[in-house]
Amino acid sequence: MKRRNFLSLGSALAGSALYAGALPGAQAAGRERLRIGMIGTGMRGQVLLRELVRRADVEVAALCDIEPIMLGRAVQMVMAAGKPAPATFGENGDGYAYRRMLDAGKLDGVIIATPWEWHAQMAIDAMQAKVPVGCEVVAGVSLQDHWNVLDAQLKTGTPYMLLENVCYRRDVLAVLRMVRSGLFGDLVHLQGGYQHDLRAVKFNSGDPSKPYGGGVEFGQKGWSEARWRTEHSVRRNGELYPSHGIGPCAMYTNINRGNRFTRINAFASKAAGLHDYVVRNGGEDHPNARTRFQLGDIVTTTLSCDNGETIILQHDTSLPRPYSLGFRVQGTRGLWMDLNRGVHVEGVSKPHEWDDAQAWFAKYDHPLWRKYGEQAAGAGHGGMDFFVIHAFVEALKENAPMPIDIYDAVTWSAITPLSEQSIALGFQTLDFPDFTGGKWRTRKPIFAFDDRY
Ligand SMILES: NC(=O)c1ccc[n+]([C@@H]2O[C@H](COP(=O)([O-])OP(=O)(O)OC[C@H]3O[C@@H](n4cnc5c(N)ncnc54)[C@H](O)[C@@H]3O)[C@@H](O)[C@H]2O)c1
């Protein structure tokens, strides 16, 4: 059977309740080397590229970026690793050059690490070209984007994975084992979010050697994320970056696999932080001091689940603060909170006192980290970027379902347009669409049960 057909079969089965492990033929496929392409070789693409070039089972066959400096840096990384020069696309600034790469590349997979507004179209084009997709967060911008990406995946059967790396964080995976072992009892309430001071990401001087801070420019005068991400803070008001927080919470609560989100609402505070930053760093007369940012500094989203859990997400990227994803996982027998690095388990911990979470993490360390921890050392974001690339590559090689699949991708990512809708309607509570069309009732959890990926 040809590799492409083989992959399609795997994906078609992935959505069914039949899956219980690697699909037949996985052994044969397991010895293969994959030709991988990348669309978007900016700051994030280059971090993921570092993981790809380290692997003996991956050939970085093609790279596409419309910014020659970013493309050049990426090519250099491949060459510096002693690998053959990849084919390149996009040098002429054609935003659709990636389509030629998809057609020409004979690729076994493509990583999409472009601005959000491109993700849905690029993923759809890749799936239609039968090139399996590893897509950076988010899956799309509008709600319709999410339905379109889902529709393309279901029609083509081409594998799609959302590259949500936080699901592989060491403490997050240890907590997954705690949850599955019943340590916290019946889960009741969870919290997470994206609490990351991005002001020096949203604004810079436009100097390609300084992507973080040093100015208050954005849009065409900015560099890297300042060039496109800031515009989302100008035009949109919602939970703009849900997956780092909701990914782990969804895995803990088996969303789309026995459970689902039922209702959602979002509240947004005033937008004051970005304007204040521009005025203090660029002066009141800087043209960007006149920009009216729509994004509330703190956006709080609440979700309810069919099994009765509630989940709160907080998006907090425009005010000074140290980084924290703010996880809290609480059940009838105990809880974990990451901000105070605390675990409390009734009957084991001293009453009303926190244990240092580290001892619990050591006890419940995930087999993936025990096996690959050393290899992951030095990879981006404390090692978790190793695992997300590893998972995409290994699942492709084994022709197995993607561990973070199309339903996870669209469900997590659609929180953004739904939260925008809720805020625009005066913080209304809305029904959460069932992207699985009822299949959530019978689908079984598959994420991170062993040490493979
Ligand atoms: N998972 C994580 O931890 C993490 C961290 C950072 C960024 N990201 C995500 O990665 C993605 C990229 O972010 P980034 O920080 O690398 O931004 P970036 O601006 O540094 O890079 C994006 C690149 O895409 C290129 N590009 C834009 N349009 C294109 C097109 N039509 N064809 C080809 N290339 C195109 C740009 O020229 C740029 O080089 C975003 O979705 C972001 O949210 C994820």
C-alpha cells in the first residue's frame, strides 16, 4: 500500500472508536524516514526546526517563508547541522508560494508556523494535497474557519495534529497521571490560561536582530510577532490564545472522549495596558499612542462540561507580570495549583496544608519524561518542544492517530471566536458546538498512555 493511502486510512480510523493502539502495519512503517516541510520559519519555526534537524528519522526537505531573513536563518540551521540544503519557497514574497511546495515536495508532513490568519487556509491546502499537517496553535480565526478545517480533515482523511506543546510539560504530564490514578478523586473544577506579559513581543523597533522590545512599533514597522500579532489586540476582544491553558485541562477531563464542553461565556476587562506601554516607551506623540486597542487586558472565559466540571481560562498578555499558566486541577479528594507549586491530597497531606508539588511530580513522573528527559534537555520551553515534534513524527511513522487530533484542535481553538462572540453580546453564555457530531460519547482517550509519544 502506498504511504499516502496508508496514512489516510490511519486518520479515518483515528476518528472512530476502533482505535486502541498502533494500526496494523505500524512496524513496517516504523523504519521510515520522513520528508518534512515547514511553512513559516520565523522565531517559532526555527525553534521547531532545531528539533527536526536533530532527528535522524527526519529530512527537512523544504522550507517556505515570505521573509528572506527568516528563511535564510532557517536554511542556515539545516546546513549547520550537516544536513542537505532544503528546497526553498516564498523568497519572492508570494503568500501562496507554499502551495507550490505542497505540490512539488513529495512531503510526508508539513509544519505550519505562520501568523494565525494563515493557519486554516494552509492546513486545508495541505490536507487536500494529502500532506499531513502539524499546525502551530491556533487552528483558525473565525468559527467558520474551524468548521472548514474539520471538514477538510474528515473529507481527505489526511492526519492533522495541533502542536500544543504545554500538554507535554513535565508537571502537566505528571498531573495527568495523578488524575488518571484517581488521586484527586472526581474532578470538579479546573483553571488555566495564558498569563504572559507579551508587551515586548507585541512591540519592538522593527530591527530583525531584536525581536523583543526596544521600541513601540507594530504592523509593517514591527518585526516577527509585532508585525502581525499586535493587530489582533487592536481588532479583537476575546480569549485569543486558549490552547496552552485548555489543552492540559481538556486532557484531564477527556474532552471529546467521553466528555465535552457544553456552554461558554467570557468577560473582558478594560484595555489599558498596551496604550500605557506605548505612551511610556514611545511618548504621547508617537502615532501608536492614538491606537485604540480592543483586547481587554484580562479576559476570563468560563466553560461547563457535560460531566459537570467547570473550567476557567484567563488571557492576560498586556500587563506587567511574571509568566504563569495558572493551572488548578481540583477534585473530591484534592488539588494541584501550579502558582504556589502546591498539591493537597486529603488523608495524605496534613489537613489544610500544601505539600511541595515537586515530591508528587517525582513520584508520578511520566514515562515519556523518564525515557526522553535527557534528549529533551535543551529543547525549547524547558524540553516540551522536543515532545510535541516527537509525537507528530512518531505518530506519522507508526501510521497511528494523532495524539492531539483534529477534534482537539478545533474544539480548543474555537474558544477564541466563541469568547469574542460572548463578549460582543454583553458577556452572554452560549452553547458550545459539538464538533464531533456525537462521537465524543464513544471515543476513548489515547493521549500519553505510555512512553512512545
Ligand atoms: N507553541 C508555542 O509555544 C509557540 C510559541 C511561539 C509562537 N507560537 C505560534 O507559532 C506561530 C508563529 O509564531 P512566530 O513567533 O514564529 O511568529 P514570526 O512572526 O516570528 O514568524 C512567522 C513567520 O511566518 C512567515 N509568514 C507569514 N505569512 C506567510 C506566508 N503566507 N507564507 C510563508 N510564510 C509566511 C513570516 O514571514 C514569519 O517569518 C504562531 O501561530 C504562534 O502563535 C507558538
